[in-house]
Amino acid sequence: RIPGLMPVGDVRIQPTGLVMPKEFVPDIERIKKFEVRPDDVWLISFPKCGTTWSQELIWLLGNNLDYEASKKKLLLTRFPFLEGWSILGDDMKQKKNTDDKWFFQVDTIDYIRDLPSPRYIKTHLPASLLPEQIWTVKPKMVYVTRNPKDAAVSFYHHHRLWHGYSGIFPLFMQAFLEDKVIYCPFWDHVLSYKTLENHENLLINSFEEMKKDMPSVIRKTAKFLGKNLSEDEIAKLVEHLSFKNMKENGSINGEEVLEQIRQRHKLDSSDPELCWIRKGEVDSWKQEMTPDIAKQFDAWTAKKTKGTILEKK
Ligand code: A3P
């Protein structure tokens, strides 16, 4: 086993074969039975596909563009991660230093259960593992996706930072293609939502669309959430959501938590790759993947999407 490759002690959750840490298993039922409210807003993604970016967009749309309020509270608490607590190893959960502002002392499922409405909820779960009430209560859900090469490269750097992954790059890419990394298999995840695209309460956005034409994504998402924005408001929101501003925004960039993680893994704080808002580009995989690895990704994509609505003709 390669140190830092998540999950350690993994299990495959059926029916999708989702790879999760064993610590997640006791919470599957709790999540299945989780009470959903009609005015919840859910943001769902495979990790590293633009989750944080979408969360800030959705939270601001839902909160009358209250930039002041958004800066006062960490995105982690404004828009909590449903299974965030469940996927942590026991070593992290047991950390009991009272001086330490360790957010993951909080059982996120209970934390979200007790939040006042409207709640903003992030999850990386595929459709089959969502709370059962999602399908009857039908809250608004936004799914964001990204091309898997960029997502995998981003996930590699995420593992170096969060889990002190010390293996080489090609090994991580191999593990990703072989569905050995947490939340894999990637294409089943995307497909589990793409097949629901005709559900009125589901909007699907992509990282690439957000990069190419953020005003259109804002208009589309605002309409979906029942909000109407002026052109000035859209321009201000585009600026707020720019890579540079998000990277510098202490309520979003996770630095409060990340500095603890860097110390935990004895990482170099000045390494520009070891941060949450890292590069923010489309096709940055080209700078890191060899042509051979890229070819393997293409063959894997063709195989996994063949005969599905995602198949490229
Ligand atoms: P990179 O590692 O490729 O830079 P998630 O929030 O799902 O974990 O996704 C993280 C990815 O989104 C990172 O990708 C990060 O840099 C990128 N990202 C976050 N905010 C962004 C923004 N405002 N503009 C562009 N990319 C952004």
C-alpha cells in the first residue's frame, strides 16, 4: 500500500463499487435515513471538479449576494460537507487539542441535521448513496463535473497535501484508473447524475463552462435557484469568484485548516501546489501527464463511457 493513498483500509460500497474508507461504513445507514428538507440546496461532485467554486457561487445566490456575511464565516461551516466527518480516519477524529481549531471535531451529519433552513449541503456521494428522501422531497441539487484528467491531477496534489501522499505521480494516476482512490470509479459517479439530467430539481454544470463563460453559468444557476440578477450584480459576482480573489479569500481558501495539515505531514508551506485553490486551469494535465498516461486516460474514458449517454461518437 502506498502511504497517503486514500482510502486506507478501503471497502467497496455496492451497487456502484464506490471506494470508501472503512470508517464510512457505519454512516451509510445514517445518511440513507438523513432527513431532507424541500428548501435544502445540495452541491454534488466528484472531488476536485470545482466543488468549492460552485459552493461559493450557490451560497451567494441563495443569500442575496451578502458578501460581508460570506467573509465572516468559513465556507466549511456555511456549506458543510455531509460525509466530511465520516471519511476521516480515527487518528484525526481523536485529535483533542483544545487550542486547535480543528473543524473535523464536528460530526458533520449531526451538524447539518441541526442547521436552520435553508441549508447548503455539499457531498461527493454518487446518486445511489444519497439520502432516500432526496427522491421524494426533491430539493434543488447542482452537480458539477470536470474532465477527469484535470480532476485526477488535482486529486494527486490534494493527496500530497491532505494525506501526505508520497508515491510518485504515475502510480497515483494508475490507482485512479484502476478505481483504487476514494470516490472512484469516476465515470460511474458522473453517469449516476447524467442519467438524471431530465429531473427538474437537478442542474448540471461543469468546471470548463465556468472557466469559459462564468456569466452564463451564473445566469443559469440563478434561474435554477429562482433568483434574478442584474448585469452589474453578475459582473460583481464574476469578480468575486475569480481565481485570484478566491485564492486570497480566507473564508474560502481553507488556509486555517490547511496549515495544520501541512504541519501534520511536515510539508513545505511555500510549495505552490500544496494549497486548495491551486492552479484553476483547464487542461493543466498537459503540464504533468506523459503522453502515455494521457493515452491511458483516453482509452479508459472510451471504455467506461461506451454505450452510455456520455459516449463520444
Ligand atoms: P486545480 O487543482 O486544478 O487547480 P474542489 O473544490 O472540487 O476540490 O476543486 C478544486 C479545484 O478547483 C482546484 O483545481 C482549484 O484550483 C479549482 N478552483 C477553485 N476555485 C477556483 C476558481 N475561482 N477559478 C478556477 N479554479 C478554481
